[in-house]
Amino acid sequence: MRKNRWRWGLCLLGASLVLPGLVPGAVAQAEENAEICEEQVECASREEAEAYTFPEFRQREGESYRLVRTEILPVESDKPDESNVEEPRPPQVELVVSPVIPQGESYEPETEMVRDGIRYRLVQTETETAEPEEGGQVVEGSRVYSGVTERPDIPEEADFIVWDEARQENRTIRLSLARLQEVWSWREDFQATLTASPAGASEYTLGGQVVTLGEEAPGLEAHEAAVLAELGVEPERYQIQDSQWVGPAYETEQGWVREIRVTGSRYAADYTAWYVGELPAQPGTVYRSVYQEIQDPEAEAPDRYRVRAIYQREETEEPALPPAALPAAAGALTAGIFVVVWRRRKKKRKG
């Protein structure tokens, strides 16, 4: 029985000595984990990450933490599975064929063009000689002889300026008379002037006839045949409708004279002559230009970065007795009580 008491006493004494050493280690481990905290922020570029700043102090659960360092780490982008990525669409191609360009003239195809909202860039141009087809461009022209009482001298050939579709310019070419049209009609545009001499006389000789003129108006319309004979025109194509004095009498080398204006109508025609010809066919060059669609490159995802801040808890004043001292004191007290009790019992046994 006494041996068992001694054993329990020694165990109690050892526990009181060992436990104070274990408790501070556990407490220290917990305190070490609580002394550091982290914060992270993701930025779209390295420059943005370098410019980002964290506050120097943080408050968490009543504790104050100070920033000790920051770290910049790249964020790995999520790359798609290449096996599931669709192949890019091939660019579209357009072919542009120029008109026939005459020899000796230059032609420059456009370097870029837009069709249906799609931009294209010239990638290749080939030339091909265009042989002249049978027969050239048929051209025509016309000339009008208006208001003539006799057929004019209409030439069998005449020069005209025509548009050359192959050369895209005006050219001068001689054409041949192909058709003639004449249209006759009475026109009230006849006008002539007669000179009456001597002035002041009431009778004048016109066309071999003696006529009597009035003071206010000559009245030559009543002497149409004599007037037309004096003028030397064909009576069947002219008509006298009115006559007027033209100003007062004036003196000439032949004596005093006075002018008379006669008006009427005449039977005249409009002649229209049509000319036709053919521009000689000429060999030229045709340009075949190949254009390819301009595709914008796919925009790559920007590199992202993560900024990590590490904070450390601020140290506070230590208590009068450190936490590890309390278990040690309890162990020492227990051991002291055990020793006192043991001595008292030993005295009793001796007495």
C-alpha cells in the first residue's frame, strides 16, 4: 500500500514538471499561425500589379497587423483544349476583270477594296491579250441644214467626234453619208430691204414696174410680184405681207433715197443628213486581279497577375506572468504539498 502511494506521488510530481513544458509549445504553435495573414488582388497587367498598393495596417478580430512584404505572381490562363478548337475560316477570294485596255495605256488595279462590307487586299494580277473581234464599234453622227429654200451642198463624207468605248475617250473619225431627210414648211421669217429713189416722189420703179407709195406706209404688199422680182427670188416660195419706211430720207451720190423694209413668209426646208461609220478594232490588254479577304487576327487574352500581401500581427505587452509560468507554478505547488505531507507522515511513524 505504501509503495503504491509512492508511485502515485512520483507520477504526480513528474506530470507537474512535464506539463508546463508541453503547454507553452502548443500555445506557441497557435500563436505563430495567428501572427500572419494574407490578402490577394488580381490585376489585368504587370504594370497594374506593380502600381497596386495595399494599406500598411489591417485590423482583424481586434488585432493589428502590419504589412511586411508583397509578391507579384502570374496567373495561369485557362487555355482551351486544342482538340475542341474550331479551325479558322479560310479567307474569301474575289476576282476583278478590267475592261479591254488599249495598247500603250496604263492601268493600275486598286490595292485594297471593300465589297459587301468585307475588306480585300490585292494579292496577284495577271494580264491577257485581248484580240480584236470581227468588226469594230459602229458610230454615227448627223448634220442639220435648217431653213433653206434650195437643197444645200451636202458632202458624202464628214468628220465627227465620237466616243470610243474601248479607249474610253473621244476620237475624230470620218463617216459616210447614209441617209438624208428634208422637211418643207412655210415660215414667217422673211425680211428684206429695198431702196426707193428719188426720195419724196410718189412713184418708184420696182422690178420694171412703176408703183405708187404712200406717205405713212409704202404699201408694197400690194405690189408683191414687183417686189419679189426686184429681190430676185422665186415668187412661188415667198410672200410679201407688210412694208414699212425705215427712217427718213438720206443723200447719196445718186441723190436722195429712202429705205423700205418688207416682211413676209417663205417656203423653206430642214435637211438632216445621217452619217455612219465603224471604229477599227484594236488589240488591248485585260487585267485579272485576285483579291483576298483581310482577316483581323484574334485578340489574345492579356496576361494577368496576382498581387499577394503578407501581414504580421503587431506585438503587444507581455503579462506579469507568462502563460507558461502558470502551469509551472501549479506543478511546483503540487510537488511542494506532496513533500510536506510526506515529511509529516514520516515524523508520525518515528514517534
